[in-house]
Amino acid sequence: MGKRKVESFSIPGYHKRPRQEYTDESDDELDEEECSQFHSDSNSSSQSTSGEVGIIESIQLKNFMCHSMLGPFQFGSNVNFVVGNNGSGKSAVLTALIVGLGGKATTTNRGSSLKVFVKDGQTSADVSVTLRNRGKDAYKPDIYGSSIIVNQHISMDGSRSYKLKSKTGSLISSKKEELIAILDHFNIQVDNPVSVLTQEMSKHFLQSKNEGDKYKFFMKATQLEQMKADYSYIMETKSRTHDQIEQGEGLLQELKQHYLEKEERYKSIAFVSEMQNILEKLKHKMAWAVVNETEKEMKPIKDSIDIEEGRTDKYDQKLKEWQAKLNEAEEKYKAIQDKLEKISEEAQALQPQCVHLKADVQTKRIAYNEAEAHHNRSRTELKQLEKDDEQLRKRIEELKNSADQVSESEKLERQKKIAHLKEQLKMVRDQEDMMVQEMEQFQQAIYKCKEEHARLKREELDVKQALDYNQRQLRELTDSKTNRLKRFGQHVPVLLEAIEDACRKRQFKHKPVGPLGAFICLKDAELTLAVETCLKSLLQAFCCDNHQDERTLQTLMSKFYPSGHRPQIIVSRFRNDIYDVRHRAVNHPKFPSVLTALEIDNAVVANCLIDMRSIETILLIKSNQEARLVMQKNRPPQNCREAFTAEGDQVFERRYYSSDNTRPKFLSKDVEAEISHLQKEIENKMAQLSASQECLHSIEKEIRQNEDYLNHHRRKQKEFQIKIRRINIEIADLENVEEHQSVDISTLEDEVQENRHKMECVKQDMQKQRGKMEELRNILRVAEHKLEEIKEKLHQVEEIASPVKDELNQADLEVEKSKHHWQHYEEKHKEHLASIKKLKEQLAAKEKELKERIAQATQIYPERIEVNRTVKSLDTEMNRLRDKINSERDHHGNREEILKQLLEAKDKYLDAEGKVKNLNKFIKLLDQIMTQRYKMYQQFRSGILTSYYISDLTREKCVLTTRMKHFQ
């Protein structure tokens, strides 16, 4: 296998595997001198210095055949003998050497597949062979070094893999082709019995007495059999090549005829080339005419840019002017606001005094009115007593005058009856007065109860509305546990499905985006309520790219939402990138803006919120005090319009609005906590509603009772009034009796005295009531005077505040006006800069287009041509020429096609002619080579036969040496 320092029959020039390829004559010739030196070379090979490569240095086996681990065996540099008992691994080493160097399983005569070499009970086997790689014949010494390690891994299924490593163990290659190249380079032939003689092959060779088998073995060992097969294959190839040459010569004549026909046809249409040349020149002019027109189109754009840039200073000046006016107006507004706040503080300080004094005046007025009512009743009673006294005196006079006509007994009887009736009348009137007072009390009680009832009804309605809202929100939150989109409305999922269906039917140019809140995530959960309060209904809104899509979306929404309760639709052109708002966004070192507090993956949603709410200019400040400090105590940060607190309060530079909401609805991440909170709120509202309803029932019952009492008293009052009228009628009837009755004048006089006594008592009581009234009137006047003074002060404050408010409103209008003008000029300035940018972009595009046009024109015609004609006129003339050329081509054929066919025919003809010539040369050369090779083959065969039959002793020595090499 390798070259050790022992006698061997190596044949210089014939040791490598023959290749079936054509080589130069000089490479394949074997001169007679080499043949004559055959024996001398074979005997002196032990002294050759080329034995430093291909020698097996060591071999190692793992799980191979019946051995778990065998080796590594380190071989010496000379002949090596492997000895040992049966089953110790001698044959295993030789078999592993064949397999490890790429030999087939059948070559080893140990099996038909590699899997038989894997030890029983193991999944794989490994063989490692180390080859020496030194000297001038080393194989890639700069890569492998002084040794080449061949590792082969055999799997249980019979597959193998190679790893070729360097001296240091670095993996160089895992391809079989590399191993074959190494074996070829080292002339290692594992399938040649001369190189590796297995036990079975040696038995067959030594025991066989058939000279034919020995000859076959000899032919195979010396590769003469392969040389003979190669020679036969070459002769067959030569015969086939002769047949191809004969066919090619016939085809060559046909190709030549075809080529001559095409050449004649091409010459017949030469006159079309003139027009083609003119067309080419026009193409050159057209290319540079396009360049000229592009340059002309650039001139007005450049002029527009110069004009617009000249206007930039004007816009800058206007912007600065209105900025100054805006600053001045804001300062004026702030000063007036401070003044108004001071006045408001004075008014607020006076307000509690005014309320207290109003209550005091009301109390004193009620006391005075009660005293006055009592006095008026006493006065009415006094007038009645005076009237009765006058009537009694008149009656006494009448009785005195008619005493002679009326009997004494009748007068006395009638007088007693009248007195009794008057006492009844007085008693009934007192009862009526008491009844009226009680009715007034009942009416006041009913009025107060009704007021309380109305208040409780309003509270009950508010609680019911809040309860309905909370229950609806609880249902939405419960549904949102399975579908988050239901938090934005019960119909949102089905609406989105309808939108998807419409998109599949291509009813939208661009699919609408929404609800916007579904695309928003907060970085800080504590700011959820602030963001919801800021964005409000925008969280449920949808965004469309154009108005046609908006109308289509409105139609879809009408199927699920009643009119007036549909989500907002915003029309804005869709963009793939978010606006660059760095120049106008608020940038605070401590507090984020709404834009920076949100995570928005969809550029359309972010741009929509920037357009609709300017979220880049709104700060989010958790603390109310810090929000007031940032926005109102000092000048707000640059570009900041407003701020929102964590409680949802809205803070402006001069205003502060508290939020009505206490919990977030759409953006909260902790749905379970929101559901728990809503359930508690619903329980509280239910308890509040139950208590309110109990109060309402109690008040309604009290109102019914009072109304019943009032109706009962009204009926009693009517009965008293009827009784009073009846008594008055009886008294009048008795007093107006025509017949003279005798009356006891003394009794009437006693009544007069009694009546006068009553009058005195009433007068004294009236005097006391008058004094009390006067005292209460004075007290009331003092209280009213104090109240008037406070009212006057409040009025003065209001009179002072009124023009200040007017000034504040005027200043606010001035601020808004200045801000409007400033924003107007800012927008104009932006539009102006945008127009300049657009013009520059157009100019850049035109310049790019011009470069492309120049590049195209240069490719068409390198030198620039001054063209006075327009592109249109050149195009017209070119079309006319093309039509004429096409007409000629239709008549004679396409010149390019004919030229193409001519060139193809010529190429085919020349190619076939060259191939026939080359094949003829090759056949001639092959004849010479094969003749010489066959002669050398005969000489070589005769020389080998002569050398092998010199003596039996020499042959035995050769076999022994060969077998020793197998074991190396």
C-alpha cells in the first residue's frame, strides 16, 4: 500500500489508477528505456526516498466487529508483523484497514454490507487510520501537516461518514472525493490483492491449481485486465466517432447551403439600411431632445423656488409680529384675571355673611308677620266688638222707644236667643279661625313634602341612570373578558366582521381602522383615566382613507347603530409613517405627553390622534397640585396647550375643570378589578336607590295623610261657614222682627258693659302687640339694613367685577384672535415651507430625471446634439419612417430577422465545420496513440510475464512481501 523500505514489485509509471480521459501524446508514451529499466527499478525501490508518504502510522477500532476497543496500533517504519491468538483481532485490523480507507464490504470477503461490522448491541462503529504525509510527495502539507488522520463512522443502517483531519486534529474535509484524491496521490489501492491480500483471497490463490484462475489473478493484480477493458472501450468510442463524423459531413453540406441562401436574401434588402440609419440618427436627436425639454421644465420650478424663498422673510416677520401680540395679549389677560380673582375673593368672603343675614331677616320677618297677623286679628275683633257695641246701643234705644209696645217677656226671650246665637257665632268663628291656621300648616307641610318628594325623585332618577350606566358597563366589561372589542360597544365585533367581509368584496379602497382605542396601550397604568378623559369619544372612532370609504362605512354602521348614536368617522389620508412632530411637541423633563405615554403600533391611529386632538402638545401630570404649579403658577412649557391629571381633571393656563369620571372604561388592563369595583358601585347604588324609594314612600304617605287632613278641614270649614250664615240669618231675623217685643234693657246694658270690657282687653292686647310689632319692626329694619349694606357691597363688587369681566372677555377674545392669527400665519409658514420643500423635491426629481435622461441619451449617442426640433415632431417623423420600414419589411422581410437568421446559419455552419475538423484530427491522433499504446501494452505484458516466470522462489518472495504489506 505504502512505500516501506522493503523489496516490492512497484512499477514506475504504472502504479496510479488509469483514467478514461484523453491526454497528450507526450504524457502517455512509455519509451523503451523505461521498460528496460523495469527490473532494476523494482529492486532498488527499497532505497527510494519517496517512502515517506502513504505509510500507515497507526490504526484504532471502536465497536468494530467483535471488539469494543482495539488499538491504537503504532506501526514501525519498516516491515511489521501482526501476530496473536485466534480471535485477538488480526483479521479485524486488516478488515478495518480496507473499510477505513473507503473499501467496499464485499472487498473484505466478510459481508455484503457495512452494518455487519458494527458490534452486536452497539449503534455504530468507528475506524481511525493515520497516514504519513512527509517529504516532497506529501499531499497538501500546508493544510494536513506531517500526518493525515482518516476517521470513518459506520452507522447501524450501513451508512458511513468520513472526517479527514490534520496532524493537529483539525477537521479539513468530510467528503469522500477528498479521500479518493489522497489514496490516488499515495497510490493506495485497497481493492487490489497485490496491495491488500485478504485471507480468503490468499487461500483461493494458493490452493487453486487452475492456471487460468492464476492468470486471471495475475491480470487483475497487475491491472492488465483493466487496461484491456479501457482499450476496448476506446476502440468502441472511436467507431462511434467515425459514424458521427460521416453524419456530420452530410449535415455540413446542408448547413452550408442554408447559409448561402440566407446570405443571398440579406443582400436583397440592403436598401432598407439607409432608412434604418436615418431612423437611428432621429433616435439620437430624440434622446437629446428629451434632455432639452426636461431642462426647460426645470426652469419654471427654479424660478418658483426663488420667488417662494423670497417670501420666507415676510412670513417670518408676520409670525414674529403675531407672536409678540399673542404674548402681550396673554400677559394682559393674566393681569385682568388676577384682578378679577381678587374681586371674586372679596365677593366670596361677603357671600356667607349675606346668606346668614338673609336667613336672619327671614326669621325676623316671619316673627314680625306673626305679630302683625295677631294684631290684625285683634283689630278685627275690636272692630267687631265696636260694631256689636253700636248695635247694642242702637238696640237699647230702639227697645227703650218701643218698650211700651212690646211685652217685657217677649223682649227678654228674644234677647236671650240673640245673645245665645251670638255666642254660638263667636264660638264657630273661633273654630273657623283655628281651622284656617291648621289648614295653612297642612298646606305648608304638603308644600315642603312635595319639594322634598321632587328632590328625592330627581335623586332617584340620577341614581337609576347611574345604575343603568354601571350595569351596562358591567355587562360590557364581562363580555370583554372573552372579546376585548366589546368594551368599545356591544356591536363593535359584528361591525368589524362586516368590514372584513366588505374588504373581501373590495368595497373599500383601504380597510378602515378602528375603534382607535383598540390600537392603544399605556406605558403607565396610573394615567389611564387621564388619557380616556383626554381622548373621550375618539377611543370609539373609526378612521377612513377617503370619503367614499366613509360613505360605505356609514352604510354598514346603519345596520347596527341607530341614527345619532354611531361612532365618529374621521377621514384622513393613510400614511405608513407617523408624523414628525418634534418641532411642535411639548418636551418636559419630568412629565410625558399623551403621545409619548402611549404605545401605538399603527401609524394611521397615531396620525389621527395627532390631527384630531394634538396629543403631542398635552401633558400628563399625576398630581393636581403639580399640574396647577406647572400650568398656572408659572408659564406653561413650550408648545403645551393643556394638561390632564391622574384623576381626569383638565388644566389650562387660566382655567381648571374637574372630571365627572372616576374610573376608566376602555383602556383599563385589569378587567377583574374594574368588574369588582363596578359590582360594589352597583350594590351601593342599589342600596341608595332602596333608601331613596323608602323615603319617597314615607313622604308620599305623609303627603296623602296631610291632604286627607286638609280636605277634612276644608269640609269642616265649609260646614262652619254654612253654620255662620245660618246663625247670622237667625240673628238678623230676630233683630228685624216688626212686632215690638219687650226686651230686658238691663240685660243688654250688661252685655254692653261686658262688650266694653272685652274691647278694653282687646285694646290692651293690641297695645302690647303694637309694642311688640314695633320692637320686631325695628329689629327687622336693623337686620334688613345690614342685609342691604352687604347687598350694596356685593352690588358694588359686582359693579366693579362686571367691567373687569368685560375686560377679561375682551382680553380673552384678543388672545384668541392673536392666537388664531398666529396659528394662521404658522400654518401659512408651514405650507410655505412645505411648498418650497415640494418644489425642491420636484426639482430634485427633475434633476434626477435629467441625469437619467442624459445617461440614457449618452448610451444612445455619447456626444450631445443641439436639437431645435420638439420631441413631438421628432416622434412623428420617426413613426413615419418606422411605418415605411415596416412596409418594406412586410414586402421583403425583416432585415434584423434576416440578419439574425444569416448569422445563426453561419454560426451553425462554422460550428459544425469546426467540430468535423476537430473530430477528424482527434481520430487521426487517437489512431496514432492507440497504435503506440497497444505496442507498448504488448511489450509490457511480455516483460511482466518474463519477470514473473524467472523462478518460483522469486514469485513466492513477491507474494510473501505483498502479504506483509497488507498487514501494515
